Amino acid sequence: MKRAIFAVGTLFLIAAGASAQSNESFFMRDAVGVKNYAAAPRLAERAAMVPAVVLPSAESTVPEQILALHDWNASGREPMRNGFRRALPDMIEARISSVAAKSAVQSFGRGVIAATDRGTIAWSTVIRVEKAHRLRLHLENAVLPEGVTLWVYSAGQTPIGFGRELVDEKGNLWTPSVRGETVYLDVEVPANNAAASFTISEVLELVDLNLKSIRPQDAPTCLVDATCVGSSTFGAITSAKKAIASLFFVTSGGGAVCTGGLLNDLTNSGTPYLLTANHCFSSQTVATTLEAVFDFQTDSCQGNFNRDTAPTVNGATWLASSSTSDFTLVRLNSIPSGRVLLGWNANASAVPSGTMLHRISHPVPGEDIFPQAYSSTLVDTATGICTGYSRTNFLYSTSVGGQGGVYGGSSGSPVMLANGQVVGQLLGSCGPEPSAGCDQRNSTVDGAFSSSFPAIQSIIAGSGAQPSVCTQNATTMCLADNRFAVSATWRTTDGNNGAGQAVRLTADTGYFTFFNASNVEAVVKVLNACGLNQKYWVFAGGLTNVNVVLTVRDTKTGTTKSYTNPQSTAFQPIQDTGAFATCP
């Protein structure tokens, strides 16, 4: 198979009458998981610090990197790339401690350090890459204490704050991207817990896209600006646009781009699940690097756009992937306000031949990432299939009778029925010229949601299980009046793993041990807050830094939620006051 990697009313929709095989969209007015950060110290910027490292322009020193990126994309390999790693000539090693900090800003560890008036220690550095379009820093061997805050920014840019949630299981952290050739990094730690260390030995340089507006005469000519599309063409267009994100992430080969869409669960819990393609990424390591850019669209039909003004969230928890139907499902760390979580239909019979399918994606027809673009195709069960991609697991459709097209960057974009229900996500194009996204001789191929559903049913549909009774045993505790079954698994850096041993203390609270019965590793509480916000709450804390997956299942509905603590990371407190919308 020659497949393109290039290709590759009201908003308050209630899941009335939803079954375990289908669900409707759900509007989220408020942001979820978005944190507010204090003002960045801006030590290096205020001190007019000379950059710790200056890299010459890529075109003058590593033109082979640029050529390799162009060749990768031109050959149709996947996922589409938009950047490359660049090694620093000498590593920056940061070892932050209260001993080194004084009230006045002073040089320290290839940066500057100072004690602040808010009882913290701040360290800052700056790196410049000449003629860079966007930059991300790679922090390695990161040891960051509880209470740490980091910021990145360029000159004149509002700092982007984040914390330990972006550290992966191996101690790597890729900062959010910033525009321009200069990137400042600030790190602030509590003065009474100031031990922090990491190294910086490389940056990710993202290519200059050079695109400021979209015009009708732009090639490829078939692309349709989603802002120009009304409800008469796609009834759920307004809702769908609020669910789609342009995805940027880091792979071993450099920066890459895809598209993804938010998915609703059967209980309308508001959990920010996001669906994309397995060929985009399929691991926690990459999910931790994810930047999801929402509302990346033109300001009017064929108008201007600016990615920097679009709300962006960073990091995700990887949940499931499969090459069988080419899907990946993650849970974003946060989502901005005003989102729509898309409904879905897992019935194969919902997409008979001739069904019109609708899509919003972010195509990359060359080096240009387009804002939201609309396309439509018709399901074709008579066309030939590509080797290895059966009709059982994939949907084939034709653009004859539809409009628009898909290119690299579109990969992973949800494909929807007229009512906005997701029935698949984009694998790519199959035909005589798959990299030509406007060529109607190609078939568009999507992983079938009906095939993916069994692998994610327990996540978005509560496993489809009938109500049951919680049974307390050595590895399961029954909390909240025996309604919720709570279990835990653990894994160490050397691969040892097992199930946590459960001990219930009260009707709502218990703890787990991992290595011996006298060593408490994690404590959990499930509370009935139906009288407060119509939710069951989950609280947990840990005394460990191993990889832990805590699973809480509502035995009355079958709904399950999982919480993951990354490897080599101090257990992050869980205070989920919206965990289960399954009252009473």
C-alpha cells in the first residue's frame, strides 16, 4: 500500500438516550485542569544576561537537517515532521540550592540565581538559536522538588508556566515551545525544599512556516477553510471546531505534527480524552511532550490567523493505542474553556456505503500548517482496499461528491457523521498518488471506531459492564459504602512490578503497600459529594516515586477512572472533585 503520511443550533448537547455503543457530544463551559501561576521571576531577562549558549542558524551549520526534514515529508513518511533536534556545543548543568542564593541576582551554573521576596529560590538562563522560528528546550535527568514552577518565554512574550507534570518516566522534560530565536527558562523552588537539578544538552528547532493567511488561489486548491463552512454543509460544524486540536510533539526524529479531537465519555464526566492516530505516537514518553493547540483557525472566511493567540495545553497521559485500527487515546492534562467533547458511534452499521463523512483537520500540504480545514467524503464499500488495512478495521471513502482534502498534519483527525459523532480517525490516503491530498483518485482511509471501541470501552463507556457488587480482597478495597472498587499496580525502574496490597481503614479510606506490609506507599479516599456538586470525589496521596496506576471503578455503573504517577517522580496528590458524575 502506498499511503500518505501527509494525509494523511446550540452547543449544549446532552447524552440523552445514549447506549454503551454510542454517545452524544457534551459542551464544557469551564476550563479543566488549567493552573494559574505566579509572575515569572525573569531574572536573566532583567539582568540582561548574555546567552549561555548561542547556536548559529541551521541553514549555515546544519543544512543537512533541513534537507532531511524536507525529504522525510516529501517521501510521505509518518508522522509529518516540523522540526529537528540540535545539540548544544556544551551542556548546561543546573544544580539549584538555597546555599547558592542571595537576595541579589548573581551568576550561577550558566545562569543567574537569587532569593525572592516570596520565600523561593529562582534560577534563570537564556539560549539563542539564530534565525529560529520556534524553540523547545530538552531538560534531562530532571530532579524537581514538590512546589517547583518553571516558565519559558521569549522577549516580549507572556511566560508559559508549568511544573513536574511534563517530566516523563525517564526524567526528561520538553518545555512548551516559544516563538523566536531566544528562549528564557526560569525555575523557582521553595526555599525550604530547594534541591533541584537537570541538564540541557539539546534544543528542538521548529521550522519557519512563513504562512500568515489562507487565500482561495493557494495550492492545493481543494482545501476549504473551516471558517467558511456553515451548518447547511455540516450540521455539527460549530461544535466540532471546538473539539479539534493541532498536535505538536517530539519524537526520536524531531518535532512532528498531527490532528486530534476531544472525546466525550458515557457519563459526561468532562474528562479531556483526546483521540488521534497510532502512527502519530503511541507511548507515554511522547504523550508527555504533547502540545495541543485549540481554536487554530482564521478570524474570518479566508482571513488571517495566528497560532500564538490560540489556547494551548501541554502534556497528556497515554491510555491506549493499537495498530489494528491505528488509534491512540490520551487524557490531556488540561483543556481551555468552551470546549466540546465529541460524541461517538461504535456501531459498524452506522457507516453504510454512501454515508457522508465530515472532518476538520490541520493539513500540511508543504511546510505550511494550515488552520482548521474542512473536508467531506463518501463511504465507498466497493473500492479496492490496500494490503493490511481490511474493511473490518478501516473505513474507505472517496472525495468524489465531497469537498476539501487531507495532507500530512491531518493524520489522526476524527471523521464524523452529520450529527458530529466520531466513527474513526485518519490513517491516510490510498491510491495512485497518496501524497496529493486533492487527487480524487485516492481513497481516504480511517481507522474504524467500531474496531477501536473494545480497546477503550472501559475508559469512555465504563467497560459496558452490568452493575455489580464490590468484593474486598487482598488487592481491592471497597470504599464509599462499598460502591467503589479501588486497586493499584506498581512498576520500578528495573522492571519489577506487581499489584498493591489493599488495606481498608474506614468506609471511605484505605491504603496500599507494595514491597512489604509495614511500608505504606499510597493512601486513597473516595467521598460521596452528591449533596455538594453531584459528584463522587477521589483523593489520594503517595509516599513513593515509582510508577503507580491507581484504578477506581464505580461498581454501580461500571464507570472506571485511572490515575497514573510517572516513573521516578514523587507521587503527585490527587484531588479530583469531579471524578464520577454518577450520583446518586
